[in-house]
Amino acid sequence: MFGRRRFGDVIDRQLDLFEREYRDVIDEAQERLEAYNAAGRDEAEELYGDYVDATETGTEVLADLRDHFASTLDDDAAERYEREFNAAVAKRLPAFALEINER
């Protein structure tokens, strides 16, 4: 049981749903990151801000998915679920993981 994710299946399904339903958000974040990486010094700051905005949108959607499910659990289970969810986001969707712990 050590190292086993208690909520692994539900989290995997939630992330599958996010990837399917919010493909445009994922693609936009990737496109903005690529634009930032290709930018010259004069444009970089503004383009990085655009990238951060795009990742915040995805992070908010993911946090809403997480929080909605967590609200159905008791406090201890909700805490564990949130940790597992955040870790899964960091592994599977790292662009949206930077601030997921803060939401």
C-alpha cells in the first residue's frame, strides 16, 4: 500500500476530462510559451505575462475540479486527495502546477 495513490483513478479521469474539454487552454498556454521563448528581449516581458495569464486560466479550472470533488470528502480524505491531485498535475500538466497549491 506504500506509495499507492488512494485517489489515483478519479484523478486520472479528472485530468483526462480536463485534457479533453480544455484542449484550447492547454494549446494556448503552449503557444504562448513558444512565443515567449522565440521573442526578442523587447517583447519577452509582455509575452511572458501572456503566458502566465494562459496558465492561470488552466490552473483555475483544475483547482475548481479539485475543490469540487474535495468538498464531498471528510477533512482528512480531502487533504490527501488535494495532495495527490496537485502532485498528479505537476507530473502530467506541469505548466499548470506552479500555483495549484496556492488555490
